[in-house]
Amino acid sequence: MNKYHELMINTSNICKKNNVDDWVLIISDSVSVSANSFKHEIIKEASSFSSALSIRVIKNGKEGCASTQLLESSELESLIERAIDNATLYDKTEKPIIFDEKVSYKEIEKLTELNYNLSDIKKLALKALDTLYQKDNRVIDGSTCSAAYGKSIRYFAS
């Protein structure tokens, strides 16, 4: 069982134990890479990866949310308790819903997935700088160019 599946199963069990009426778990992963070029060289490069875990619960007709950056099953109990506590503060008059079976949800066509690594981004930043120099001879050798790529994936379970 992968980590995401384990988080979803554990969330379901904890929500049942706490008499939660409905819930949705959102797991987010994001990655980004970037590079800056100056005088035909890469002067700065960076990459990052981050994750987040969010939950929306409905308990006793009230909605509560909570989130954390810790993707650990041990964090779920506390996360769900915080969401339930936040639901006690819910003062809206409309009925909260997670999923409405009567509504027809639009399915979005998946875009072609792009995958760039840091090496690709560095080449792109240098190419952008070369293109800039070729466009006009008044461009001085003090210009900088940057290239970046980011990707975010979200997994939903209810």
C-alpha cells in the first residue's frame, strides 16, 4: 500500500470513529525548478519540493477545515480534531456539502504533461539570454534571463 492510500484509509477510519458526517482529504505535491543566467553563465539555480495535507469535514451539519505540511498518518488524528473544532465555529446558514450527487460535474480534459528538470531549465535560461543578445545590438552584457518550471498535483479522497 502506498503512502497516499494509507493516508486515505486512516482518514476514513478516524472520521468514522469521530462520527464525521462527510469528509474530503486533499493531498498536494508541488515541485519547482528555476535558473538565472548572466553573462552567458548560470548564476543561480534552485529547486524545491513541498507537500500538504488538507481536510474538510462536515459534522452535525457544520463544516470545518484544517491543513498541515506533514504527510504522516500520525498527524491525521490531530488534523481531523482541528477540523472538527473549526466546525464548531461554523456560523453560515447554507448547508455545507462535499459532493452533491444531483449535480453533474464537468470532467476536465487532462493536459499534455510537461516534465522539465533543472538541466533543461538551465539550457532554456541560457538560450533566452542568447536570443536577447541577438535581437538588438544595444543589449549590453549585463542582462539577465530566468527560466522556471513548476508542477502541482492534487489527490482527492472522500
